[in-house]
Amino acid sequence: MAKAGRARVVAIGPREEMFGLRSVGVDVVAVEAPSDIEQSLRAQAARPEVRLILVSESVAEGAQKLVEDLRKATGTMIMAVPSHLGSRRVTLTWMKHAMEQSLGVDVISNK
């Protein structure tokens, strides 16, 4: 029986935003523009040892459908994270959508 590999966490985003995560053992994949994220996300989600992918909000905008598809296809947890430059509210939008899909109701908004 093959020995299972060590679970990995990967961060995808601009090098200067993600670089600090290397010090805590996170693999960093440099992506500078939102138009370049699809290839990196697909490649990392396809790796069986990758359990969590952190995507910088600065490159995550517009990738929500791709992220949902990859989550379903691979089971990999993919989360948007704000950078040190501040939040673009992508993280909140993704969380809200995921909770609505899971629970069937919007528990975040004040509606």
C-alpha cells in the first residue's frame, strides 16, 4: 500500500502578498493578475496532497464559479483571503454564497 503524502496548504496570489506565509510552511504560487489564476488553481486543486488553497482577494475576483466547480470536483477547500492591503469583500461574498448553498438561507446579511 502506498504511503499517503503529507497534507499541504497552498497560497495563490501576488508574491509580495503571499511571501510571508512561507515561514509557516505554506507553499506559495505567484500569480500577479486575475487573468492568470485559472491555470494555477486547477493545477493545485488536482494535487491530491493539497487540502487547502488560500487565494488572495486581489486575484480572486471573478473566479467564484471556477472555485465552486473545483471544490465539487476535487473536494479541496479553497478560500479567498484579504491581503495586507485590505479587503475587497471577495472573502465575505464567497463565504456568504457557500453558506447559502449549504444551509439554504442567507445567515450573514441583515435582511
